[in-house]
Amino acid sequence: MDDLDPVSIVVGSLVAIAGVLLFLQPSVRVLTLFGRRVPTFVASAGVLSLGFAVGTPVYLRRGYRLRGIAHGIGAVGFGSLFFAAGFGSLALLWLGLAVVLGGVLFLVSETRNL
């Protein structure tokens, strides 16, 4: 139990919650959060972005450069998708997709250096 990393547990829990929300999407179409109706897939993207945002500075400070960059890319990409749905912004949607896809390509290219 001593080798459990609390930050990794928090990040993993948030990512798991996002996955459960996405899994529930066909059955639970809308959630009420803070008095507002939010589609489940939008809430999922927001929770996923939060999880990545929590991990980014922690992993970078610990010297895990690639892990920190990956979390930062995920936070910006999925956060843009979250806000795109919330604000109805097509520009944020394209930005989020570009960041996520660019991040995937970056991470694939970085695997050669591992």
C-alpha cells in the first residue's frame, strides 16, 4: 500500500468516471449538473479533461516529460471539445479535434524514442 501514488489514483478515477459516463450515454442521455441539463457525452469530455489537467503539472514536476505532455494535450483537446458542445462553437470543436489528433501523432512519433 505504500507505493500507491495518490495523484495517479485521482487521475485514474476521473478517467474511469469519464468512461462510465460515456458507457451510460445510450441509456442516460442528459444529466442535471448545477441546475443545467448537460448531455452525458459532454459531461464525459469535461471529466476526462479535468483528469488530464490534474495529471499534467504533477507529472511534469516529477520529470515525466512525455507523460506530462500527453496529459496536457488531452486536457486541452478534450477541454476544447467540452466547451465546444457547451457553447455550440464549431471553431472549438475543430480545435479540439485538431489537438487530439495532433497529440496522437506526436505520441506515436515519440514512441520511437522509448
